[in-house]
Amino acid sequence: MYPHRYIKQRLLGRPLPNSAFVEERLSNPAALAVLSSNALSSVAYATEEILLVLVLAGS
């Protein structure tokens, strides 16, 4: 076993068997709702942090 695979398996656990993928998979609308909110919050946070750095640099 490769070292990176061993570390990944120790951190995340064993991979799911192929039969479990169907139960764990999100539908497109559900995935869009979950993942797009994360992207939107990340963009909003990044803009806030950039403004903070610019304000502090201008002071």
C-alpha cells in the first residue's frame, strides 16, 4: 500500500463499497443547495477579509 493511501485511509476510514454509493449520493437539486451555499459564504468571507487587509494597509 502506498504511504499516501495509508494516511488517507487512517484519517477518513475505509472506502465505501460500490453498493453504498447509491444511498450516499445526493440528487442534483440537493447537491446544488448544499454546495452553492458553501461557495457563496466563502466568496462573501473572502471579500470581507480583502477589505480588512486593504483598510489596515491604508492606515
